[in-house]
Amino acid sequence: MPPVKPLKRKELTHYLKKFGFEGPYSGGKHQFMIRSDKTIVIPNPHVGDIGREFLKKILKQASINLTEWEKL
């Protein structure tokens, strides 16, 4: 798993699937991914990468700590 650094949206969804999330599914203004009782909103595709701080917020919402992220 990559260190907590900027990455593309496609990479984010790929890694979240490794943590057991399904999707992304369409919903409202943003897509979301689901793992049993957890639902996380993922950013829309943009030209740039998802920044480090924003990635940390997404991981916190998904209940994934940074050491788990870097180990997988």
C-alpha cells in the first residue's frame, strides 16, 4: 500500500476495495462506497490528485488507520 501521499481517485477506490468496500455507487452529487455498516463518500473525478490531508479525512471516515493503510 502506498504511504499517505497524493493519489488519483481510481487508486483510492482500488485500495478501498482491498479493505472490503464495494462500489463506487452513484448517489446525489458524489459517489459512495459501502462496507457492511460503513458508507463513505468519495470525491468526484477531477484533474488533480486527492491531497494528503483530504486522504487522511477519507481514511478516518472509513475507520482505516494510517498503519493499516501502509501495510496492505
